[in-house]
Amino acid sequence: MELRDIEIFLTLAEELHFGRTATRLHVSQARISQSIAKQERRVGAALFERTSRRVTLTPIGARLRDDLAISYQGILTAIDTATTTARGMHGTLTLGTMGALAQAVADITGLFRARHPRCELRFREVHVADPFTPLRTGEVDVALLWTPVTEPDLTVGPVLRAAPIMFMVANDHPLARKGEASMEDLGDYLVPQTATPIPRYWEEALVPFHTPTGREVRRGPTVATWQEVLTVVAAGTVVQPVQVEASRYYSWPGITYLPVRAAPTCSWALVWRTAAHTALIAALAQAAHDRRPAPNSNLSGPAQSQ
């Protein structure tokens, strides 16, 4: 089976429409029909059921689609890698980051740029309320996200940073007067509720739903942006578990960052859409691997408000 015929089959298996498949691949519908007929003769069975109203995969067609998809993407990646190696790495790579994380990984992106001066590295902000959509739509090629990420269509690459979480509280909050906190303290106070639902397991990694002894961590006021989080924290309404980077880059009047005893470690890793892996993504992952810090080597003491 030729590579073009595999592309036609997989595209039709996705579109389930001969006209859309022909438009997408810039060929005639007759070319699509001829290719599918040739593949069905080769296999010895129908791959699609056609009626005047719809096109569906047969069980054999569905199995062939599943078996071919991974191999086909592997072939494309291998060709892309060989081509970029022969020509020298070039093109544009868009990296999605949250807040100040672009600055926090400047050593890694700097190494990537030094190794591949013909490549353009762009940055786009990824929001906590919608972390995966930019990857799936192609708005970003790769994103720096906290783990775990267990989405079936996404690949988790090297970990770039890892550090225990901290608490962000108002200056006059009871925990601020103690000078430190514990995860169990979350059972005594409210935490913000995100305006847009995010995967529960992903939220749990930073803001747990239960304390270590099993008490519920109650959600309070709904927030849609980081500025709203800062506002409700400064008002003393909530306690907000945060990444250590917040204490470095977001000082705010009336807010204190507290160390947390026995705090869980939150790791940040490169994440990309499995089906869209490219040589540029591999090059950034390699730079991250080569600059990967020792565990907790990026930690610093808590930062206080001004």
C-alpha cells in the first residue's frame, strides 16, 4: 500500500465523506474512490459501508484505521526528522506557558535557540482554566504544564521544573501569623473555585479536594483570572495553594507566601499532541533534557509581600 493511499484511507476514515476528503487532500472524488477500491481489493474485504446518506467504517476498516494510524504518524515523523536534519533545523515552534514560566525556563529556550538559530521560537499564554485546547487546536505546538497529564491524545515529555507548593494568604490571615502552614490547614479555610471546569485530577495536583486526614477542602468564590485570585486572597477570603514561581514573580500588596510543611511536589513538563510530534518538538525536548536540573535545585525561600 503506497503512502498516498494510506493518507487517503485515514483521511476518509476521519471525515467519513468522500467530498470533504477530496477537498482536504486536493484531489478528485474519483481519485478517492479508486484508491479505496484498490485497497479493498488488496485486503479482500470492504473497508467502508456506503449509502446515499452516509459513509461508515466496517469492523475491518476500523481495525485497519487503528493499526495504520500510529505507524503512519511514525513514518511522517521519521521523514520530517530526516528532512530537517539534512536541511538544518528551521521553522517556527510555538511554546505555550502560564504566567512567568516563560522566564523561568529561559535557560532551556536559550539553549534551543543557540542550537537552532534558523528556528523561530514563539510564546503564547496558556490559561489554567483551559490548558489543553490550545494544543488540540494547534494554537501552540507544545505547552509547559504541571503534571500529571493523562489525556489520551497528549504526550508528556521531560520534566523541566519540580518544587513543593506554597500557600498564598492575606497578610493578616491566621496562617500568616503562624509563618508556615500544612496541607491539613486547608480543611479550615476556603479555596477559590475556578470559573471553567478543568480535569479533576489536574486540579487535585495543586488544590486538593481533601486534606491528608480526609477532610473536605471547600471551594469558595469563583475566579476566572489570576488577578481575581490575587484580589480574593488579599481580601482574606481564601487560601490559595500556588506554584513556587508565584512567590517570585507576583508580589502583591497585602499578600504573603507561606512555606508548607510536607508539601507535595508539583512538577512541570513539556506536553504535546501525540499526532503532531515534530523534529522541532523533539529538539526542544532534547534541550530540556540536557538542561534538566537536579530535583528541587530551583527552589528558594518564601517571598513576602512588599
